[in-house]
Amino acid sequence: MVDLDVLLLVGVVLLAGFGGGRLADWIGLPSVTGYLLTGLIIGPSMTGIITTSGLNNLQPINNFALGLIGLSIGGELKWRFIKTKWQNFSMLFLGELIITFSFVFISTYLFTRNLALAAILSSLALATAPGAIINIINENKVKGNFPKILMSLVALDNLFCIIIFSIMVSFLNIYYFGTELTVNIFTQLSYEIGLSLILGVILGVTGLIILNKIQNKNQQKILFTGLFFIAIGLPLQLNLQFLIVTLINGIIIVNFSPYFRRFYDVLHTIDTPVLVLFLTLAGARLDLSGFLTVGLLGIIYIIARIAGKVLGLQLGSKLCSLLPDSCHNIPPRIRKYLGLALLPGAGVAIGLSILAEEKLPLPENTLVTIILGSVIFFEFFGSIMVKKTLELTDSLN
């Protein structure tokens, strides 16, 4: 099939994705599922409206969408809140983090004997979809402790998912897939991650200057849009971790400016169409024939992720019981159900899986197929579990 002009293709994908999302809403399915399935229909596996080369031409959209997600996640990490609430859920989070990562890594490595694939899958298993959970909380009009604790854990899950993923990609590129090392691996990792942190701080300070000194909203939009592109494009140019740069950028802006809501206004003006494009293009990457070859591995990943989230929170709850100063404001019944509420799959995991296949010589389409399939599964099963846990804990709020 003839490749469409890039601008024409962007328009077709955006409108098709929007239509698919609205149709999914109308029949009671999550919008994300609509975007992904629309992408599958117009992608190379089915109608071929989007060709493989077309997907490659639109790869920068994935990077831009991931950068915006990084900015958004960084913007959710308000230091004042974490400082006052960390003691309440630190054991819960650490239990979930360690057990989920370990379960997914061990089970997928034993099945595939592929260290790199197992390491990346275990990193992506940490991510949780904030949008799906927020929608369910709003629909059920639930207030109180449980939603607040849940969203704090979601923000930390996604933060550590990005950090661990970035470190894993750097480590695998340097040590596992790299040529003979000329410097110590930890020196190289420190150099790459350290420069990303420094660049994130510099751009974050630049964002503060824009917020505090520029009052005109139109000028702010122009300057912030340019800053967003630089925060993603400059680290890519320098072979640094742009996700860490955007995370730090968002964290600095939201924690050091009283006008941080203006930053959100600009971010949300841009991110909605970009995320629709990103998710629809992600669906187009689904390889139907690949489901047969990676189906069992996908099932293992899903089971390990569920077990890790649920049992990890149970371990964290046990640690809370052993440490009297921890979780004293979180009743045991709420702790019991938190793991089930963290199951919805996240768009960040989709983007990172595409990025990993671009940066690492992993088995072709294996990682993306597993993550896309699991996200669709968790959009249904995870949403049901979130609703159920909200019902079970509502009386305690």
C-alpha cells in the first residue's frame, strides 16, 4: 500500500482514534481500548492504512507523548504532600515495588532465559494508569482516605517505573549489549543519569522563570511549548535520558512556583491530541500473528503482575503491623484492597515498551505485543477491581 503523506497520516490517525474512543465510550468500554483497537484496524496487521514505514516516520510522536507524560507525572509529585504522608504508605509502596518487580522478573526470565526482556518487563509492570483510576473515583463520587492513598501510590509507581526503566536501558546498552567498556560501568551510568538530572534542573529553573516573570498567557503558552520540545529533543540529541529530564522539570516547577497551575493549563492544552495520536499509533503496532508466539509469555506476565501487586501490598501491610509508627492512619481493611486497585495498565508502559524496542535489540514486536495485550486486559479486569475495592472501602472513608 502507498505511504500517505506524513501530515495527512497524522490527520487520519487523530480523527480515527477520536472516533474509536467515542465509540468505545458509547458502548461502555474504556476510551484507551477504543484508541488501541482503532489503531489495530488501520495498522499494518489489518487494513494497512498505516504502513510499517509510516509508523517509523511518526516515531517522534511517541517520544513527545512520553515526554509530556513525564512532565505530568513530575507535576504530580508535590514534595509537601509526600513529606507529610510518606510515613503512612512507605512500607506499602516498598512492598509492592519489590515484590512486583521480583515476581515479573523471575517468572519471565525462567520462561524466556532473556535477561534484557525480563528486566524491561519487570520495570514496566510497576506502571499504573492514573487516568482510568481517577475516572472511576469521580464516577463513583468516592471521597476520603482510600482515593488519596491510592493516587499517591499510583504517582510513586509511575515515577519509579520511569526511573528504573531509564537505568535499566542505560545499563543494558552499556553492559549487556555494548562493546568492550573503556570506563567503569557505574561511572558511565552516573555520567548519563547525572547529566540528565542536571539538564532537568536547568530546564526546570527556566520553567520557573517563565511562570514567575511572564504574565501574558499567550506568551506563556508559546514559551512553555518551546520548553517542552527542548526538554525532550535536547537529551535525545545528547543521548541522555529524556524521561528523567522531563520528570525533574515537572517536579521543580510544581514544587517551587506558586503559579504552577499555569504550567498545567499549557500542558493539558497540548497533551490531549498528542495522547490520542500516541495510543492509536500504539494500537497500530499490534501484530496479530505475534499473539500466537508470545501468548503464553503474555499470560505469565499478567499473572505475575497481578500476584506482585496484590502480594506486595500484603507484605507491606505485614511490615506496617511490625513497625508501629508506619501506616498508623491507614486501616488494615484499606491496606488489604490497595493491591487490587493498582491493576489498571498505564499508557506510560506502552510508550516505554516502544522506546525499549527502539533502543535495545530485543525480540521484534515481543515486548510491545505483550504490553499492549496486557493493557487491554487490565483496562477491563483492572477497572472492575478498582470499582470493587472502592465499594468495599467506601464505608471506611
